[in-house]
Amino acid sequence: MVQTSEQAKQAFAERLREALRNAGIRDWGSGQKLAKMCEVSPRAAIKWLNGDSIPGHEKIMTLSERLQVREEWLAYGRGPMELSKVSDTSAAYEATPAGDGQTAPNTRPADQPASYYRYPVIGYGQAGGWTECVIPYAPGAEPHLEATDYQAKGHAFWLEIKGDSMTAPPGATPTIPEGTLVLIDPGVEAAPGKLVVAQVDDSNEATFKKLVEDGGQRFLKALNPAYPVIAINGNCRIVGVAVEAKTRL
């Protein structure tokens, strides 16, 4: 069943109240605590609780982290509410006696992150205006969320790379081939040498390039030398910085 915008707001409010109660926050005074938690006005928090509006993605990330619930559940009602807990497996991997009576250590698995964060996977067209992108999305158009243990400083998103402009020559690193998912964090400073998503004025889409500087002039440079360098002359807005990349097999 497809929800209307009003139904989506009411459903979000119900999940938010449930998450607050689950965290031990009673209904009375919950608006004030919610406002302080997300650094918003009490009026804005009350609107969330009453089903009059839905917060943006960054605030939902904050709420899911503070209330220890899954972001996808809080935003869309998908899956279980609570974050999965990571069990302590230390006791199960203590040293065990070897066949000759000596003690031989067992192999212990690598430590796992205590929590995961989920960010939307978007396209190049959306990336250019991402700082204005907030939910609710149109019914049925909600983005796919991809998990990571990286806690973003800003309103982060995943970008699936298309084309070969960021595929470096053989043996060169880094290289970002087509199909790679790159996590972009707008909260990270865009310093020379970083891989960035930028919106150039004369383009309807964002571009993913390496930010370089030469003689005080900044440029957007592809890792593939076959592509031209783009000079930055006040015609470009840096959307965010790449902080993680992963390739699907």
C-alpha cells in the first residue's frame, strides 16, 4: 500500500514516539528533550511528534544514533527497530590444549564495529543539489541505503561512479573504476589532494574528480589522463569529499 504524504508523517511520528519510549524518555517533556538532542527549536520537535512534518536526513541520522534505532526503520519503517548488538566473543577464543599437552592459541576473528550507519545511494544529477535534499521522498522513490561503520560529519551520501574518468592507468593509485560506490561527506574540508564531488555552473550534473592546486590555482583533475583538467574560477561548488569506496563483485 502506497502512503500519502500525511500518512507518512503520522507513521514517522508514531515510530519516533516509540523510539523515545524505548530509550526511557516519557511523553511528557519529550519535545524539549528531542529539541535539545537535535539542536532544533521545541516548535520543530513538536511538529515531528505531532506528525506535522518529517526532519531532514541529517536529523534522522542524529535521532537514530542517539536513540539507538536503525535509521532505515526510523525513516521508512523498514526492518527491525533496534540496532544489532555485537557480542563479545573473547571467551570463545581462549587458548586450548594442543594434542601434545602444550597450549595452542586459536585464531580469533577481527574485532567488528559496534555500530553501522546507513546513507542513501544517489545519482550524479541529485548530487549537485544534495545540500538541499531532505526527506520525505515521493512515495515509492525512497533511496537505497548502504551501510558503513563511518560516522559522517555532514549530510553524507553514496555515489555510484559511472564512466572511466577516475580509472587511473595500470599500476597507479588510487583508481576508482566504474561501478564503485564512493561515500561522500559534505562535512569534511575539501583540501588539495582530496577526491571530491563538485557542481560546475555550466553542468546539470555533479562531477567526481581530484582537487589539485598549482601556483595558487585550483583545478578538478581526472585520474584518467585522457580527460581534460577543469580550472576552478569561481564557477564551481564543492559538494563533499570522498571518505570511503567499495566495489561490488
